[in-house]
Amino acid sequence: MTHDKAPVSPPDVSKVPDAVPRYEPLSRGGNRSPYEVFGQTYTVMPSADGYRESGTASWYGMKFHGHLTSNGEVYDMYEMTAAHKSLPIPSYVRVTNLDNGQSVVVRVNDRGPFHHDRLIDLSYAAAYRLDILQRGTGRVHVEAITPSPSGQMLASATAVNSRTPAASTSLRASHDRRYLQIGAFASEAAARNVQQQVMPFATGFGVGIYTAYPSGSPIYRVKIGPLNVGESLDNLIASLAGAGFHSPHLVAEP
């Protein structure tokens, strides 16, 4: 494929949840520093702590879908991921569209975009959520979210979307979003570990592991539910936050 493009018949990505920040060691691939692309030398930052920058975001789609990212994972344009020239891999960042205030949390697992005027390359799903697909680019602010090994956030974005469930003071389950997702994991063992940690706080609710195959490899999602329609989740979310789970979000039934 010579030129990148959007999928012809894409699935509905309007409800693809934000990436869930969690501590991850640096990957073996994608962190060599310095490195050179198209004659330009780039340096990888030793840490994402405190990173904040505004600039232009672009997105990448069909041309790279199914190919390996810089750290050896498979690029899935329907997941909330991104490419950055200098952030360590993996990193988590909140990207806010400066023109409409929309924001998403993405996981950086790739290198790019290698254009002098571009700051970050977003997945198709992330670009859709930020409403920059049609224009191709958008003015954004990028801020790192850095979990520590203990699960506490060392740094978080200040531009919080008011619709982010964790920031809500009166979050209630609606008819079509009735599970509270705690995290998504590549390892079933990691998911079961989180499941065991969450169960004491989910009194009266089931805590399940739901397997999906968005890019051919299994992803294990830990969810609390089903929840009753109109049920207040404030106490549950506060308990989860106290245990180090800071980014639960409502999702549709599995």
C-alpha cells in the first residue's frame, strides 16, 4: 500500500475505551537511543515523568494495520495506541484536542511520526474519538500519565475530560454501559491476579475475565458486573482508587 488510508467498512469505534494506565517495564524493543530515521537522529527520554507538550497530531491506519510496532507488538488501528519519537515505550499519555476539548488516553507502543511538524501519531480509533480523522491532523496537548510499580500515579494529566468515569462525582450505570472495566491484560495470569485483588471491593457483584482477540492475540479484560441500571458507583470507584485502581470505566455488556 503506497498511501495510508482509513478502513472502507470500519466497526463502530466510538465506544472503544481509553487505554488503562498501569506500570510496565520498558520493552526490549523500541527503546534504543539514539536512533536514526531518514538521516535524522532522535533520542529516547529515560522517563515519561512530567512530560507535557503541545503540537500537531496525525493518525495512521490501513497501511500499518497488522504490522509490527517498534516494540514488536501487532498494530491494531482499532485500539487506543499511539506512536511518538522520544517517549519511552511503553508510555501512557492523555491527548487533548485543543480545538474541541475532547481527550483520550492512549498507550505509546510505536515510533513516529517522522515529520518535522508532527508531535504524535494516533491510532484510527483514537483519532476518531478526538474528531481529527477528516482533517487528518489536529492541534493537541499531550501529557504523560506515569504509574509507579505500586500502582499509584506519579503524574497525571491536568486536562481531564469531564466525561471520564473516574472523574465523575455521580457515576451511574446506564442501559447500554453496564460493566465496570478495571483493566485489559495480555497475560491471563495478570488478569487473574487483578481479579483476586478486586473481588473484596466488589461485594454483591461478579468480577469476571472476558477474553477478546482484537489483533489475533488474546486480550484478557477484568470487568465488574453486571450492574443495575441507574446504580451509583461512587463508593465502588472510591474503594478501587484506594486500592490503586485509578482508571475504571463503564463498558457495554460483554
